[in-house]
Amino acid sequence: MVSARLDPDDRTAALSRAEHLDAREVQADVREAYERGRRDERASRKRHPVLMSVTFLAAICGVVLLALAAANGSFTRGGDVADQSLQAAVNQAEPQVRDAASQAGKSLHDAGQAAKAKATGSPTS
């Protein structure tokens, strides 16, 4: 078996064309393998939308608390301002939430009574 090296000047046009086609095939194979690897890696890092939302909300709360601390001069005073703001919001929202829950309970009770009356065939009051 004899092996020989071709001089770059001694190559034929057909050989040069074959090498060029091989280079394109290799580039296409490498590109396809790269894209497949990217897809596989992306699939392994699936993110849950609820967890990502919770993470962003926590980050936003952290930024707000840092801003309050910077504006008030200390984390203690910033925390006090945040606590007072939250307490005011709770005091305003509590009666409305209680009324909404009461309304929902009454609506469910009325719907249950109507369904029971319809099932027994008696008129509703």
C-alpha cells in the first residue's frame, strides 16, 4: 500500500470540488448537531410559569424594600413604613372582602335552594 501526499498545485478540479462539497456537508452536520444540542439543553431547563412569577414578585418586593430602606435611612424605618402601608391596605380591604364572601355565600345558598326546588318540583319562594 502506497500513500502519497498531493501537492496543492497538483490537485485536479474534481478533487477540489469534492473537498468543497465535503466541507459543506461537514459544516451542515456541525450546524445541525449544534442546534440539536441547543434544543436539548433548552428542554432540560424548562421553567414553570407559576414559579417564575413568584420569583419575579419576590424580586420586586425585595427591590421595593431596598428602596424604602434607602429613602428612610435604615432597614428598620423602611420596614416600619412597609408595615404601616400594609396595615392600612388590610384595614381598607378587610370589610370589602368580608362583604364579598358573605355575598358569595348567600348566592350559593340561593342557588342550592333553587336547584333543590327544581329537583323536587316545588315552586321557589
